[in-house]
Amino acid sequence: MSQGEVIVRFENVSFDFGIKKPILHEVSITVRKGSKITIMGQNGAGKSTLFGLLTGAHTPEDGKIIMAHGLSIAISRQVIPREEMELSVREFFQNMFPTKVYDIDPRIDKVLETVNLTADHDKLIKTFSGGQQARLLLASALIQNPDLLLLDEPTNNLDHDGIAHLTKFLQEYKKTLMVISHDAEFLNAFTEGVLYLDVHTHKVEQYVGNYFDVVAEISARIEKENRKNALLAKEIQENKDKANFFANKGGQMRMVAKRMREKAEELEEEKVDVRKEDRTIRNFILPAQEGLTGDVVVITSFSVLKNHKPVERKAKVNLRKNQHLLLRGPNGIGKTTLLESIANGTAKGVTIAPDVIVGYYRQDFSNMDFNKTVYEELAAVMARPYEETIRTAAASFLITGELVNTKIGNLSEGQKGLVAFARLFLLRPGLLILDEPTNHINFRHLPVIASALDKFEGAMILVSHVDDFVNKIRIDEVLDLAK
């Protein structure tokens, strides 16, 4: 396969999840060897589904997917499935191949070095932090040495060093690359083209250029479409007004009125469907538990991992209502473990005041029941579940119509994130614990979420590696676990 040669072609490909859930409709796109492409689109538009069609996990309902002879494809998944958590590092990587690989150990060392991670091959996957698991996911795709590398949210849970390391690797990457991510700066560093999935028309548009240029081009197009529609709407109204005026005159004037109405109908058809997939969640206030007094949470000590062993550290943190704490530290130091133990009340050296309602945004959403519907999951956090309140809250986070009755496990990762925020909205917590809340969330929503967290009047503990997001939130105290 020579550089620039077409290695994948979609010809009028259609795919849907049942009658009510069309994803792609008659999509035709090409992917050339050596290209680095970003997949864009709103949560639920079908970005991960597109990857599933490429890997063969999904089969098109109509149309054809033509691939170059012998093309190998590997995907770096968003999360490690629960059933793989009990595997050792060696077993995890061996699973990437259909037959036993006898020289797997040196290959593992090589890919772990590429993702800036060292690990004993007998160590269990479940003992790694979220950030380390993100590196393992990337390494599991790289060890296959594919012609086409698919990365699904590869920066989730990575710290600054991890993102910088990955960015440099992708800039220098010689093979073909397709990436789904909501990290705009990261994408712009290597993107040469964009595939844009429209959640309403179920079409895919192909653009050439870096990420920011394409975003600007799409924004300009939306603005132009809006202006054209505004002018047409004005002309349509004028024709309708004239038609009504002439119709009342009777006689010959009725023919003029008829022509005016026909002209108005023609103009209606000229209106373009302005893409609505760029909707952002509405501004919202995250309500806090009422009646909070004194210290909401007190941290006198905590445990971190140093050289894979727990080490006790002293601290002096007293969080009252309307105080926000940022937890810092590199991947693998134990941030997620600490947050989880605080949330479930088992953290030594951490005391939460009695009767404080704890709201926990967990990075893997495992504190939600994947077999429950969105409606059931939201109702479960309310003392008195009212259908109207639940549906209104869900709609505020773009979970509308049939999605409310969808099982959590069938949602995209981005939609799960929005449901998690809808839960916190209905819960009214006194203590809010947030573990990487930007993961999977469309970057357009992040300023709105940051604004709500900035104004949150309860106590808050936040972990996030996204500086741009953190900088929009009032932080009263920082606890650096590495110091």
C-alpha cells in the first residue's frame, strides 16, 4: 500500500440500532493511507459505532465497506471491560492476538515504553489506576502494529505528562490514524482531516485541514445557513402578508393572492436544515443541600502509592460549605482510590459531617446500574420522584424522548456523563466529589459545566487534569498528593 492510497471506502453505508435509532444513512467516505483523521459529532451521533463498523463489531444494514487487501486494524478502547480486570498484564496483551505469541514479553516491554509506563507482567489489571489503564489500552492497540490505528478518547484519565507523551507519539506516527476525542488542543496538534457526523441527518461530512480550521469552517457554515434562513423567513412572511391583503380584495386579486402563497411555499422549501447537533446543554445551577453548617469534611491524613506501596501522609484540610478543593497528583498515586474511599465513607483520616448528602461523579460511571433505564437511575436519587421533574432534568442535559427509557449500559460514554450530571442536579449534594468530570463530555458542554461547578455552594473535591476546565472553577484550596 503506497502513501495516499485509499485503504477504506464506505459506499452508501447505512446502520441503525433498531427502527427508532438510525445512526448512519447512505454514508460515503474514503480514508487514505498515512492520514490522521479526527471523528467529530455530538454525543450519540455514532462516533464509536463508526469504529465498530471498521473493526467488524457491527455490520452495515445497507451499502458496502471496502478495505485494502490485508489491511490490519486495531482499536484502543475507551475503557477496559470488567471481565478483563482480573487478567495479568501478560494475559491482557496476549488477548489481543488470535493465537499464542511466544515472544510476547519483549513486545510488551517495547509498547509499555512507548506509552511511558513500566509494569510487572504478572501484575493484575485491576491494580492499575485509571490513568495507567488508559496507557494500557493504548499499548494494547499498538502491540498489534496495525495499518489503521483507531483511538477512542485516548486522553481520558491521562495526566499532563501522559497527554504530552501521546501527542508527540501521534505527531511522529507514520501509519494511518483515526481519533475520537473531546480535547481540542490535543486534536489540533496532529489532525489533518475531520469526519463530521451529523446526529440529525445521519450523514458524514469529510473535511481537510487541522482541527481548529475545520471547527471554524463548520461554525461559518452554520452562521451562513442561519442568515440565509432569516432572510427567507422575512420574505416568506412578506408574501403571506400580501396574500392575505389581496385575498380580502376579492375578484382578480384572489389569483394574485394564490401566486403569493405559492411563492411563500417555494421559499419554505429553500430553507436549509441548520445543523442542530451543535446544541450545548443549557446553563444550570447545581443545587446544594440546604442547612449545611460548620465543617462538611475534614481531612487529617490520607494514603498514597509510592513505588506501588501505600504511604500515609498528614494533612490539614477543613472544607465548609461553598469551599472547593482541588486534588492534584500524577497517574498512579491513588487519587481515584482516595476519592472512592471518601465517597463510600471508608477513608482513614477523613471525616464527613453526619447527614451530609454525598454526590459522587465516578470516572467509569460504575456507581450507576447499567441495567437500569435513565429514568430509573434518576428516580433512585430522589426522595419523591416526580415524572415531570425527572424528564425536565434529563432534557436539560440533552437526554430527551426515547433516551429517557434507554438502559444506562446502552448509552454512549458521553451520554452516561450527562446522565451523571443530571443525577447530581436532582440529588442536591452537600459534598460533591468529582473524578475527571471532563472525560467523554463534548467540549462544547464543558464551559457550562465549569460555570455550574464554580457557583456550587456546597463543599467540593475535584480531580481533573484539564487545566482549561479547572481554570474556570473557583478553587479555594489545593492538596497535592505528590508533596
